[in-house]
Amino acid sequence: MKNVRIYFKKLGRMKFVSHLDMTRVMSRLIKKSGIPVWYTEGFNRHIYMNFALPLSLGFESVCEIMDIRLNDESFSNEETLEALKSVCPPDIEFFAVCDPVKPTKEIGFSEYKLEFDEIDSKMSTALNEFFARESVICEKVGKKGKVKEVDIIPKIHTHSIDGNVITLTLVAGSEDNLNPTLVMDTFFDNTGIIPTFYTVLRTAILDKSGNEFE
Amino acid sequence: MEVKNFERLLLSVQKPGRYSGGEINSVIKDKEKVDVRFAFCFPDTYEIGMSHLGIKILYSQFNSRDDIWCERVFAPWTDFETVMRENNMPLFALESRDPIKDFDFIGFTLQYEMAYTNVLNMLDLAGLPIRSQDRGDNTPIVVAGGPCACNPEPLADFIDIFFLGEGEEVDLEVIDLYKECKKNGKTKKEFLRAAADIEGVYVPSLYNIRYNQDGTISEITPKDGVKTTVKKRIIKDMDSVYYPDKFVVPFIEIVHDRVVQEIFRGCIRGCRFCQAGFIYRPVREKSLETVNRQAKCLCESTGYDEISLSSLSTSDYTEIEPLLNKLLSWTDPQNISLALPSLRIDNFSDELLEKIKHVRKSGLTFAPEAGTQRLRDVINKNVTEEEIIETCKTAFSGGYTSVKLYFMLGLPTETDEDLKGIADLGQKIVDTYYSMPNKPKGKSVSVSISVSTFVPKPFTPFQFEPQITETEIRRRQEYLKSQIKTRKISLSYHDSSTSFLEGVLARGDRRLGKVLETALKSGCRFDSWSECFDLQKWLDAFNANGIDPNFYANRLREYDEINPWEHLDYGVTKSFLVRENQTAHGEKTTPNCREKCSGCGAACYGEGVCFEKR
């Protein structure tokens, strides 16, 4: 038995597929691909899959990571990639299969690009002023509906504005995670700038030292 | 609409995956290279429509032809409908996102009466006039099929063509005729007239209905020399008929999210309340080899890990055990589970239980339908209490601890005694569990009793029967509730007003068209969804059009009355239905098709169980 790490892009129409639905989609693609995948041995046997960092509904990504296990250790990563490529729908793109270097709990940050129709000078100034604050407390609704107060500023690792695109590197992982939507909602709430529509693309998953997660 | 704007709107509604398209195995073609574009519409949500086998079959079959591009359309949920109307977004097909008003055909499948307002709403959302007579030459041909097409009269004013019976052959014959008419520059009217000569095609505008003073029908007359009766179509050879080699695999979870493998059509049983048991006659099976090959192929092309065998009564498949053995030989090693819905109590053997135990264990469901032997004889549900108890014993000793039982309330001749029988049967099952020395240790038993309301349907022996009134439905539900004395039994029942409306529409005639139109205008849609259904709006719609709904639902119909569906022929003769109705009132059963032929008329098709050796 061996673990393999699968890298894929989730684009276009796939952005409307939630994380839970994504697990079902992946399990079918893997089954269809015929790779010698390992099944859990519990009461309800299913394909073992571990998604590094769930992606919110509506976001696109060029760097999704999923770990699975193979029964056959001699089955090469190239073979796995080819098999997956042969079954994927248009808006999922498998682009690499590697041996995992670090466990997913080592994930520290995630980079997002937020594209607006227009970022005018007023909004741009407000953004710079907002990111420069020492602390911004906002209310975050947890999984069980519990509301807790968090300071988002320390969780924003880097930020930049280029034309109509905001690039944010935010704390990410299973222990602590900041969603770019929460950053923007808080920004609009705090500054009185009128909210406008933007698309979100995840561009990188980084480890705790800020290097590419492998 | 530009992609970005479209996606922005999608992100503002619940479950955008319902409308995004792009699923695995969905079919994309070059619209310039096809002759016919067909919008296959299911008048309910994506999750329900995508679970339906008929749409899967016809979608793949149409698309197997290079000259046709068939796309899927589902009823947008109310939140998305609001967004669409606010943004002037016409109803579109999932694959191309093109407006369906520019297609050649718009086809609806009519699975239940409560979806009728959704049919009209979808036409309206498409930007088309809902009445056939208001749609000009350059608008799509609106067609409809499915079980409700056996009495399509309430929709007669809105649909150009109804297909009676199974669609695999007749649909394509009509499409071919359409291509020819288009090439020769024929008008829509000329096309419809020509289509009416194809067997199984019913063009409602070519039939005239006249009424008596008392509101019943006096005469149904064909116009322009079309046939006087329209006969349903069936597929004669189930092994050679088209079956998909792939299903569209949805991204979001749907109701039946698995491979559905059809094993036969029709049912030998002839339960007298069951419309499917009559309109799909005669029984025709697929061979074991065909079933096995098709199921395997579908698993490979979809990646599903579950197969459900589909038919009206799975255990009546002549080779059920050899089939299960064959399937298990490859499903087991591949971690694919088998589901066997529609099992009957009387032939549910130890071996069969052993086989399904092999796979994932879900609850056991039985449908005794009535609480006493007398009433089960009336409805011809030939199972005995002893068989039910025996089966439960088998199941309990096999480790099952929960049993679900389906019953109907309001069946013809039903008394309070019969209702008490439902509660008593539940109690006996609970007692049986506790009397067993080898029951699963340390576990309690749960019996859920689900009670629906009987709705008399066309082409059944009960088509003549009055439906009990809403008030009476509620009284009987209360009475039944009072008879249940243990918490091991849970009881659930259907909303009485939905059943009433279903009863009206099921045996309705053309005069209900204007009621549907009024109901639509007052906001009725998704009537099978309790959060949307509003009986008062419907009662107002009946009232506004001077129509008494009780006339359709609660009246005893004489045997010689001309029913709204009298000109439609489903093989089963009216004289047989009359005979069966009389036998029912005599509390006598009728043997199933394999025991003895009862001469229902379906043998006219020259195929199936009617010609098996007995």
C-alpha cells in the first residue's frame, strides 16, 4: 500500500460543485479510471480520500490537492495520472501525481486572487487603509452556528492590489483558516464601500514556512 | 447571456449545481451540424428529474443519432425562477445554455399530475404562449409522454402531441416526419395532421369533445379523418431495444444516485389500484445476459458503486436468483452494492435475503397496502398476514430490526375495521419480534407505517370509484392514529388536500385547462412540494372558472359513462376493467398473469407474458 498525492484544477462549471459533492464526484472518477485504489475497511466501505484544503462553493482553483492510497505499490504515478486524465470532465484537470512529502497538517497558508469588475481609486485607498490597520475584529459563524469574534488582520499574511485584482495570502489549514469572503465582507462592512461582485481563484497552497506545499 | 453574468446570477441561488450543466457524460454537439434540437424537459427539480430512468434512456437514444441534439431542462426552483424573471433570462437547456424557445421540439415527461403547473410554467419561462393555438409556425413543437399521457385531457389545450406508451420507437418516427415536413416547407398544422396517423400519436386538437347537460361527456369525435382511437405503443423485444451505455453522472447529489438497470416492463400482479400494473402491460422481460451486460457497462462508464434493479416487482423476474448470482460474481469484488427495490412479500425467500445481506444493509420495506384480508382481496393484493409475519421473522433472524410498511387509506369498501387492521398488523409484527428467541440482541424493533391516500386512476378497475372526501380522509387518518398504542410503531400519512387535487386532475377533462391556467397565474407551481402547495389558490381557480372539483374526484361513475380517456387504447379493455371492478366488490381475487390469463386485452400486442407457457 502507498499514499499518492493528486494535484488538479477545478475550474468553470465545477465551481458550482460543493466540497461534499466533490468527494462523490472524485470517488466516481477514481472508480471509473480503474486505478488500484484502496478502500476503507469499515462498515461502509468507501474509497479513502483526503482533501488537503476544501474549496468553498463558487471558487475556482489551479492547485487542489487530494491524497488517496493505492493497493498496488508498483503502479506508477505516471500511470495514475494517465488513468485519471482519461476520465476527467472538461472543468477538472488532473496535472500531477506525486509521492507526498509533508502531511496535510503542515499546510499553513493559501493564496487567492480576487478579481473585480473595477477597483476604483476610492476602493483602492480604502483597501490599503484597511490592510494597514492593527486589528479588525469580526464575527465568524462556526460550523455549529456558534458565533465567535476573530481578529482577521494577523491572519492576512500578504496582500497586494494590481489593477482589478486583489491577491491575498491567508492563514489556511485544519486548525485555523481564513476565508477570503470573510475578509471582503468585513472590509465592506467597515468601510462603507458598496459591495460588488468578484470571482475567487485559489492560486497556491503553502506550508507553514510559506513555501509551496508538497 | 455572457458567462460571467450567468455565473454571478447562479451564485446568488441555492444549489447552483442544478443549473450549471457540464456533468460527466453529458452530450455536447455542434448546433450547426444537427437538424433537430430537442429540449427534454422534466417538470420538477434537477434532483428528481435526473433520477428518472425514462429521461436517461431517451436522452442517450436521441443523442446516438448524429442529426439530433437532445438536451436536458428541469424546472428551476422558485429562487432561481425569480432571478430569471428579474433578469429576463429565458428558460435554457443545460448543455448549450441556449433558450429552448428556439428549439425544434420541447418534450415533457408527465410522471405525476401534480407537476402540471410546472409544465405550463416552464413554457411561460421559455417565453412561449402556453396555449398551443397561440403558438405560431415558428415555435417549437411541444410534445409530452409518460404515464399521465393515458389521460392527458387537462393538458390538451397546451400540448401539440402526446405520445402514448413507450417512447423509444414512436418518438423517433415523429422526429423523422418532422424533418421531412421541414424540408418540404410544410406548416405546423400539416405536420400535426400527418403525425396523427402514426400509431401511438395523439394530437388533442384534432378531437372534438361534446358534453351532456349533467357535465359528463356525450361524444368524442375525430376531425380531419384522423383515427377514432389512439393505441399506445410498446416495445416488443426488450433485448434489442435501445438501452444507454452511459448515464449522465450528476455533480450534486440526486434522489436515486446510482446505476438503474431495467429488468422488465409491466407487472403480472394486477393490483386493482395500481395504474402502472395496467398501462404497462404486457409483461416483457430482458434476458439475464442482457441485464448483466448492460449493468456492467453502465458501472464502467459512470464509476457508480451501486446498482438498483428496476421493475414494478423485482422478485417476479423469472430468473431472479441466477441473475443475482451472476451480478454478485463481479459486483462484490469491485465493491459495488446491489439494491433490490419492489420486492414482494410472498416470494421473498431465505436465499434472496441471504443474497441482499451480502451487500449493504438498508431497511426492509413491504407494501401490504391494506390492513385486513378482506380488503386485500378487494384490491387484489394477494398477500396474506401469515406471509407478512413469516417474512418479518426471516428478516428479523437475518439481523434486521426495522421494517417499513406501506398502506393506502380510502380504498373502495374500506371501513374502520380495515383501518384498525393496519394498527393490529403493526402490533403483530412488534410482538413477533419480541417472541423470537434469535432476535438481534439488545436492539429494539421499529415498525414505520406509511399511509398514502388512495387516488382512483384511469385504466384501473377502480377508475369508476368515487374518491373519499377530504374531510373523510382526515377523519380516517385521525381514527388510525388513535388505534396505534405503542411507540415502536411510527405513523406517517399524506396530506389530504394534495391527494384530492391529484384525484381531480387524474380523471379530469379538457375543461380543467382553464383552471390550470388560472392556478398558474395565481402562483401555483411545485404542487407536489408541501412548501409550495396552496389548496386555497386551487379552490379559487376552480371557483373562478365555475368548475366543481368534486364532480371529477368524488362522483361514482357508471360503467357506461364516456370517460375523458375513452378514445385512448392501452390494450386493457374496458369490459375487463368492469369485470375486475365487479370481482372487487365481490371480494374475490384474480390470479396473476403467470397463473392464469384473465383476458385483459393486452395480448393484442402479440408479445410477452401472454404467450409464455403456463
